[in-house]
Amino acid sequence: MFAILGDIEFTVAGGISGMEWRSSADWAEHARIRGKPLLEWVGEGLDEYNLTIELHPLLGDPQVRLHALRQAKSSHQPLALVMGSGEYLGPYVVTDLSQATRRATANGHTQAATLQVSLREYTGAFTRKVNRPGVIDPSSSSTAQQKDGSPSLISRLTPSPSTTQQVLGHAKTATNVLKAGQNVYDAVKSGNPSMILGQVPQLLGVTARAIEPLQGFKAFAGLLEDGADLSRLGDDVLGNVLGARGSLNPVDLGNIVDRFTASHESLTQAMGKLDSAGPRLAGLAAQVLTRRA
């Protein structure tokens, strides 16, 4: 997760592609006779964040995601802004939403668009809501899960996965995502430049989905006593995936074929490197099965 605003999650795999921070200070200017004006500090200005989010069905339902942000704006309530690292930035309000639609269906549903979200710091009274493990979240009382008798709670008795299991889980997820990505690339490569250009949001989506599991793979592998090689592997594969994304931004009709070829090659290299770790990961899986990890 990249960040969360209230209950709205922003993830790289979900299309967030940029975050801009702006901070200011207020200074009063006083005119002086026969001299330059004098500045006097009045106070600090409000911090602002501007998020850029790509909307596409492969990155999540565009209508649902847009509706959530519209609700956050129209509620006129401050929401806690927390980074994925756990850093609490404070309460913020949604002050502006703008959408640039690039593709839509015949009945007006968004297929591809870029969304700009402006957040502004709120300095009034605010109580941050914190969900505690082991306690049912009251906001989930009307969900289908609870109606089925499965309340949304985190049990303190549920054992946490071991570090080795985390490594294997992230590796499996990343492998599945990359294989799906290869299929998309293979389907697109036979098209003409105009068609390939139109599929760029989809291609960015499939590569974005691989970033989070690869970051998790790299991080947990680094915690293993003998996981330095896997951590380096995760870093290399992640570099290839980021290279595949970078090759597609920016693109136009004149360079799309060359950029697509470079992106496809980077993704193929990522898949090859991850495949090469098969025997190593199988050894870790054996340790888990024999309860040694």
C-alpha cells in the first residue's frame, strides 16, 4: 500500500502514479520609505498533497474508485492520511477532484482516465480512528461478510506466517502477475502502432501489479539468515519491472513500437530471473513442509 486516506487505499498496483507535496509560509510585506519592503513572518501555511491516479478496469473499477473520492469530498470531513510506511501525516480534506478521460464506452462509462486529487491539511479538532486487532470494526456491521456470520475481525489467536512463508507467498504472487503480464504483452505485440498505443494503460497496469509483491519478496528475503541472494534477486527483478514501466512513459505514435519492444524485453528478463530461482524457492518450501522454517 502506498498510502491511505480514511478508508480509501492508494496502491501502486491500483494506479497511483504520482504524489506532489507543497508547503508554504505566510509573510506580510510592509512598505518602507526609500527602501525595499520589509517581510514579516505571519505563520506557516497549510500543507497540500496532489495525487495523480490512473483509472482503468485492470487497476480496479474506475466508477467505484471515483465514487469513493467524490464521497470523501462531499462529506466535508477531515480524514487521516497515512503513508504505507506507517507515517501519520495528519488529517486532510479533499479540496479538488479533476478527471481527464482518455477512453470511454459508448454509454459513457470510463475505461481509461487520469484523476487528480488535491488534499489540504486540516488543523481543527480531529480524532483519528484506529482499528484495533481482535475487535470488530463497527463500520463493517452491514457487510455481506457479517450477514453470513463472518465478522471482519483479526483474531489474536491466528498465527502469523513465518518469514520464509512470506517470501514464498510474495514470490508466488509476483510470478503469477508476471506470467499474466507476459500474456498481455504477447497479445498486444502483433497489433499496429495505434493499437499498441491504446493498450499502454493496460500494460502499465499489469506491470504495476508486480511491484508490491516484489518489494515484499525483497524485504522478507533480506530478513532470512541466508536470504541475501534472494534479496538481490528481488531487487534485480524489480528493476526490470520498473524498466518495463519506464519504457512506456512517455510514449507517442512515433516511438511506441520501439518503447514497447524495450518494455517487453525488460518484462521477459524479469520473468526469466524469477524462474531461475525455482530450485532455491523449492528448497524453502521443503523447509516449511518439514516445519523447519
